[in-house]
Amino acid sequence: MILCCVLLWGGVIPLTAQESDDVTEALDFRLPGGGNEEVLSADQLFDRLFDHSLAAEEQAYLQGLSALSFRYSGLIPNSIVTTHYHGETATLDVQVPAYTYTANNGVQVSWIPQTATLGETTLSFAPEGEGYACQFGGLLYSDDFSIQISFAWEATLPATLTDELWNRAFADGSEALELLLEYETKELQPYREALARYEAYRAYLQAVEDHRQYLADLEAYATAVEAYEAYRVAYEAYSRQLEAYLLRQKYEEDLQHYYDYQNFLKNDLEKYNNYLIYRNQVDAVWKKLGILEALFTTDSNKWQMYASIMGDTVTTVVARKAELITAGCNAQDIESAGAATVRLRPLLKGYADLRQAEYPSEHARVTALYSYYTQNYTALRDTFAQLYGALVSLYDNEFVVLALNSRGKLAHFQQFVGQLYVTVTCLDDSEKGIRMENWRISGKTLAQVVEPAQLLPDTIVSDPAGVSMPAVEVEKVEKVEPIEKPTVEPPRVEKPLEPARVEKPVEPAYVASPDTANPPPEAPHPGEMPQKPAMEASLEALAEAIRAGKVIYREPLGRPGTFCLEKTISCPVSIQNLKTVTFYDYDGTTVLDQQMVDYGQSVTYAGPSVKKEDGHNTYEFLGWVLADGSPAVFSEVRSNLSVYASYKITPRTYRITWILDGVEKVTYCRYGEMPTPPFAMTKPDDTAHSYVFSGWDTPVVPAAGDATYVGSFLQTPHRYTVTWVVGGHTVTQQVEYGA
């Protein structure tokens, strides 16, 4: 149900102050003394009432026109909402009356409930009694939530306000435009005409001055041209004289070079040749020392062979000897790598100390380094080879590679082994050169693990035998290049002075002479521009839009207009769907516990659930069952439950002891059962007697406790017939055995 407002007004004459107040009061739909005021500006009200687009200027003006603002109270209390939850049916009833009040303008405002939204479900209200109602279903679980309730309001206003809003902007803008037109005709236009006369006269005076300046510039230009021509002639003469001077200078320099060369041939050639011999010997020494010097070169990763040997690159591997042997590495390789490192360190440390020492000359420094290299060459060669061979053998083990990789040291180790290969190959003269194409480590080439600065060409004989350092340093002699003696001597010329530079002048642009025969009349400045009538920027923009035809007069409608207002409030709701679970003892009547639980939640019985034994039976608790004997489920309680303790009843068993003829046997019998003797209750006759079971010492009765039964046999002696025959007479006598 959508509610609408009707506004009426007619005419285009601007309102008086009293009329404006009346309109404002008529549009005041606020609750007397109430807060939470909400406002529709005049342009928003226009959009709701009319199917007509406003020009931008018209909209901007109406937006600021507070006299036509529609004001109302937007606060609807959620206390008017009534809810009732039915746990049996999992439904929630929502009842809401219309929210009605009398506004400040005397009009009754009535907000009618439209819809209620709970989660993803939206229901429409239906009339019920004096209000409206709807019902949500499927609310099985206890919860706290909010219901969003939307309201709509209908209102009707006098038709005169509709036409007031319909043409109000045009009326106010037209009045402003009249003020602007009067200003432009009576004040602005005369001012502009006087200003044009003044500017024409000023332009004439400026043109006269510009032409006069042009004539002066033209005269100065002619003078500058003469000066520039004189400079150009003088500069050409200077250039010729300078060329002759430079030719003489070249002759004198070549002649001095010739004399220097002749002196070199006469006095310094032998010294120069001796220096070349000395230099070649030193260079040969440096080539051999280059093998060790490469150990001190640092690559882009800040890795250096000397630092690696002196550090933990090898010792890290050797320290894990036990693990390496377990992983299959050769113990001899591990020991060999460690021993080689121990021997190399003092050898390299001695060379490093010599490199850092101070010397009186470079000759002394090279002599010291080469002497150390000569003395330790064999040890360096063999120890480097031993270390390389051991590390290559260890690297073939997969465990070593994995261990280095896990510690982030695999790439460094590969570089170290690669540079070791370069060093060993250079030191070993039996090798025919570094085989960069064939060498591999984990599939990587030598160039991939060793940077160019640490790669040495194996083109030298590393053995120091046969190459010695010169004992005495030879002083360096600079070579003088040969030159022919110049034959033509140019004349001696003094160095000329360059004339002061004169820039080439630029001809001034032509400026025509004004018509001095018919000058414009002299006119004074008209003064300050007259001020435009004071008005709001939006009103002035509206007036200009009317002037441009963008806003036009609209015929009065003479009828009410309608628009819609809606409001949504939030209402908190809490529901509880509790189910009762009653725990009965085995007898079905004794209540052990009773619990209230939310729908869908689980329940646990924490009380005693074991029936004590009695004299007849033992009891094992099997669980809880429903009245029909089916197992009770407590994980998701969805209805009221009565559950009963279920037990497995086992009759007690008793020990029955049987003693018969000195033999004891034991049987077991459940309560109430008749014990059965474990004997045949017969005894074979012997020579002297026969036996008949005579019974138990006490009557055998159903088991009610442990019992002992002692049985016995009745013993009867055997009787024999004795026949006496005496003198033909026979006498028969019955005699017991042994009589």
C-alpha cells in the first residue's frame, strides 16, 4: 500500500513574506514536539509530484528554496510492534498497528505497515483486527535477530501548493531577469559604450607611440649594420693571421720533436731497450703470480677463494664426517679434504701477509711475492690438487648435495669447486688447458658457476723454474716516436688579437603609421563598472536560463499531485524453542533428571546410571531407550522426550562343590537353577563288596548361594555259598566275604 501527498498552488506572482510563511506551515508534517526531522527539498518534492524533468538551473534553485521544503517526522517507535512465538509450530506472529499522529499543520499522518523482512524472507502484512499481521514459519532454533518492518504514508494537501511548486522557479527567475535587464539597459550598456570610446582613444595614442619607436629602432638598426660589417672585415683578417701563426707553431713543435728523437737515438735507446727487457721479465713473473692473485678476487656474490679456504666452506662438510660416512661417503676423501685445507691455510696466509706488507718500491713487492711463490709452488700445486679431488669425490654423493642445499650453501660450494678446478689446472703444467666445455657440476658448466673475473686462461707455464725476477730494478725510459725533420720554415708571425665580437643586428618589424589626420576624440575613463543587482548565484543562473529559453512558463495544473513516502524500522526479537527431556529409571516411574534444551541442541545425562547388584542378579547399563524400546538420540533434540534406563540383567552364578567317595568336583549354577551333580553316582563292585549310592548329606535345592554336597555309597558285603560234603551228606552254608 503506497501513500501519496497532494500539493496545490496557482499563478506565477512571487509570494509575499506572509504567503511564504503560510506555505511553509502547510508543508510542516512534523510531529508536534517530536524529533528526528526529515526533509524533502523543493526539487525532490517536484520530482515526486510531476512527471517532468527540471533544467539544471531550475533544480539548483529549488534545492535551496527552504520555504517549499517538505518536512516530516521519520521516527516510528518499534515499541508498537508485538511478536509472539509458538515453539510447537515453529512460527512467529508479528502484529503492527498503523502509526498515526496529527502533524503541526493539523493533518493526520498515518504510517501503514507494508512488509516484514526476516533474513532472506519478506512477508506482506494483512489487515487483522485493528492492525496488521503476518506470520513467519520454520523458526525452529532459539535465536536473537531483527525484523525489518516497512511503512508507507498517504497525505493530501491543498491543490494551490501544487501549482505554487509547478511554476515557482519561473516566477522568481522572471523577477530576477527583469532586474538584470533593467541593470544592463540603464547602467551596463552606457558604461560599456563610454569604455569603448576610452579604449579607442588609448589605442590611437599607443599606435602613434609604436610608430615613433619603430622609426627610432630603424635608425639604430642602420648604425648597427655598419658596425657589424666593420667587425666582419676585421674578423676575416684575424682568421688569416691566426692560420699563419698556428702554422709557425706547428713547425716549431715538429722541429723540437725531431731534436728530441735524435737525442733519444744518441743517448737513451740502449736504456729503453734494457727497460723493455726488464719489463718483459716482470710481466712473465706477474703471469705466474696471477694464479694466486685470482684467489683474492671477489665476485658479485661477495665470494672469494681465499676467504672460503680460510673460512668454513670445507670445514662445514668435514665436521659432519660421521653423517657422511653413514651416507656412503669415503672416509679417506673426508680426511683428505680436511688435511688439504689445514696445509693450504698457512701457505695462503703467508702470501696474503706479503701482499699487505709495505715496500720501498713495486720491484721489491713483486720480488717478495715471487720468491714466496717459487719456494712453495710444489706444495701449493699438490695441496690444491688433493683438495679438489677429495671435494669432487664427496660431491658425487647425493647426501652431500642435499645437506648443502638445505643449508643454502650449494651454489657457493659449486662456485668453490669450479674455481678450484681452474686453479688446479693452471698450476699443473701437465694439463693442456682448462676444458670449459667438458667440465660439469650438477649439470652446470664452468662459466655458469665461476664469473669471468675469476677465470684464468691456462696459457702459461706455472712452474717458476727457468723464470727469475730481475735482481735490479731498471728505471723506466719513455720512448720517443720517430719523426722527419721539417724542411719548409714558414715566416715568424705574432699571435693576433681577436677583434671584439659584434652580433649581427636584427631588422625591426614594420609598424604602420596611424591616421593622424582623423584621430578619435579624446575620451576620459568611465570609472568603476556599475554593480550588478545583488542576488544568489542560483537565482542569477536561473534568470539566465529563462533568458536562454531553457526554463519556460508552464500552464497551472489546478489539480492535486501525489508522491510516495516509505520508512523502515528495525525491531529486535528473541525466541526460545525449548524441549523437555525426562530421564526415568528402569521402573518407568522414578524420575532421575529433567532438562530443558534448545531445539536441535544435544543433551547429556550426568547422573548415576548403574543399578546396584542384588543377591540374585547383576545389572549392566545399556543406555537410554524410548517407550517402544528403540534407542534414544540426544545429538539433536527436536521434541519433548521421555527416556528410560535400559539394563542387561544377568543372574548371579554360585559355586557348587561336590564330594563323593573322596573325589571333589566343582560346578557353577545360576541363581534359581537346580544344580546337577558332575558324578555318575555309581561305584564298581570289588571283591568284597557291592556299592549303591545312598544320597547327599543335604537335599539338593535350586542355587541361592555357594553350597557343598557330600555324597555316600551304601556298602554291602558279598555272600558266598559254602557246601560241605561229609560222608555222603551235603550241607550248604551262606557265608559273608571274610567270615
